[in-house]
Amino acid sequence: MSLLNVLIEINLKLKQYKAQFTFLILFWFVGFLVFVIIEPNHSFVEYILFSLTIRLPEKVGDFTNFYALIWPILLEVIVIGFLMGELLEKYNPLITSRILAKHKRNHTVIIGFEHITERIIEHCIMNKEPFCVLEDNQELVEDLINGGHAVVVGDPTEPINLDFTSVKRAKEVFIGVNDARIAIICSEKIRNVNQDCPIYVRAFEDHLQSYLQQPPLNAKAFSTSKWAMDDIKKWTHGKKGIAIVIGRDSLTHRIAYTLSLQPEREIYLFDDEHDGIEFPENEQLHIIKEYTRFLSDLRDHLKLEEVTQAFICWKRDSEFTESLYLASKLFLRYPRIEIFVRIFDEELIDLVKNYNAKTFSTSSKAFKMLQNLVPPDSAIYPKIKE
């Protein structure tokens, strides 16, 4: 635990004992005044000693006996109780990390804990750049909290949580949440209190990006999905035949829709959560609301011998094993199929390559693209290697 964390924790405990210490000081002050009145002709130092019961007057009266009985009890209960509580009470990193965030100045505020923002956080930690994180799911940021970093756990649209991030004094803000509504609300509330800091917002739809970039928000919108599509377009240019697309989110839908516009293509989108997509549907695009884990799940709807490309686009970390299993089965049974697997961690690339599959949408590439958008004074601006 750092010295600053210790001081913050002690300050919090002092606030909790504020009423007790106030009563103790008032009791002592009243005792001091009474001794001045009933015991004249003593020095100031002697009155202090009397009020602390270190020394008692020669003639002990009823008040002196009462005071000498009560004062040590109060002192023991309040002061000793506070010290023992400080020594024995469990350190509360959640509250401390919140206070740490509030004391930040000229720092980077990161809203949402996603793959791209995780890269931003890692970069800030590695380069000792001041930052704080605002995330409503405590489990996602548990390691950051225990590591002594500035984290605010709570709804990012609540003004009190934004205030704890010290966004008024931030030099830049990165919003990486998946919910467009939250992104807009955060951008508006941040701009109301900070007119100057750049706001970088991950946004998928073109109309949302346009709204964010216009006054008064003047945010800088970016889309990691569109960056990923640059590679997809290269891999699919001039291709023909049936393509399989498996996943749930906007990038998955964009891939399926883009491929369905190509000539001589037929696309099967397997999405177990949505009844449709945000793009215009056409006859070449077939949407199947089923969770696809095995080859038999695919064979129920198409002939795998006619498939030329397969895109496995699951984004949940827990489903990577499912992606790897399906890629391996497609590779072993149908080696003619080009396989593309969406991953976020570069450490997993070699596993995927074992099945002659290409990877896309890695968070490191998205982070490098984001670095191209920021000015030199940004916390994530590429560092020049000496």
C-alpha cells in the first residue's frame, strides 16, 4: 500500500470519528475553563495539566473527582478505540481508489473497461501516465483497484461518478463503452464541465459519429469495427461462393452485410441473440438465430462442401475455446475453406495459425490506429524509442 493510500485511509477514518473527537475536545475545553474558574492562582501550564488529569489540584473537590473519573474513560474509548480500529480494520481499496481518482490533475480519464480501453490503461501504467478509470462492473477492474490505481466504480452517466474522476481537470477522455446512449450522455456531461479536453468516443454508426463530432460536443469519434473491416475487405475482394459468419455484434453484422453485396455470394449469418441486423437485408443474406458450436449445427442449414470462407466473430473471452474448436474442425474436415477468427489478445495468434486461420480485430491494432488520432501531448501518443 502506498503512502498516499495510507494517508487517504487515515483521513477517511478521521472523518468517521469526527463526532467523537469533537465531543472529546469540547469536554476537555469545558474542563479547562472550569478549572480556571474554581482553581485560581495557577499558571496556564498547570491548568493544561489539570484538564489532562496529569496533575490534580491540592484540594480535590467534587468536580475534580468527576472529571478525573470521566476524562480517562473518554480518552480510552475514543482515542485508543480509533488507534486500534486503524490497526485492525481491513483496508478498503475500493474507497481509497475512488479518493485517489478525485485528486487527479491533468490526467487521462478512461470510461468503460473493454479491450481497446484495456490497452489504453496498460499503456498508461507502463509509461507512468496519470489516469483514472470509470467502470460500473467492479469485477472487471478488481485488479486495478487492488493494485492501488485510481478507479471509480459506478454508473458513468451519474454526475457524482464523473465528478470523482476529476474530469474538470482532465487533459483527455476516452469513452469505450458499447452502449451508444451512455457514450452520448457521458460526452454531453463531460463537455458541460470541461470545454477544452479532447473526448475520444468509440462509436459504430455513421450518424452517431456525425452527432458526436459536431458542436457543442466536438468529440473525436472512432470505430474499431471499421478499422477491422479494412482487412476483411482485402480478404473478401473478388471472392465467390458461400460464406459463413458467426457472431452477435455490429462488426459481425457489418461483415455479413458487406459480403452479401458482393456478386455471386451467399451469406449465412448465425446469430443466436438477434432477430435482425441494423443493415438492409437482401436475398443473399440468410439470418439464422442459433448458437453454433459444432459442424452439425452448420450442416443443418447448408452444404459445407460449397463454403469458401468462414468468419468466427465471437467476442466473449469465455468463447475463445469454442472459436478454436470450430476452426480446428473446419480446417481438418474442409481444408479448402478460408477461416478467419476474431481475437483480441495477440498471445492467441499462434494457436489460431495452427489451423491455417487468419486473425482480425486485435486490440493492439485498434490501439495503434487510435494512437494515430491523438496529439503529441496525449498519454497514449507513441513513445519514441531511444
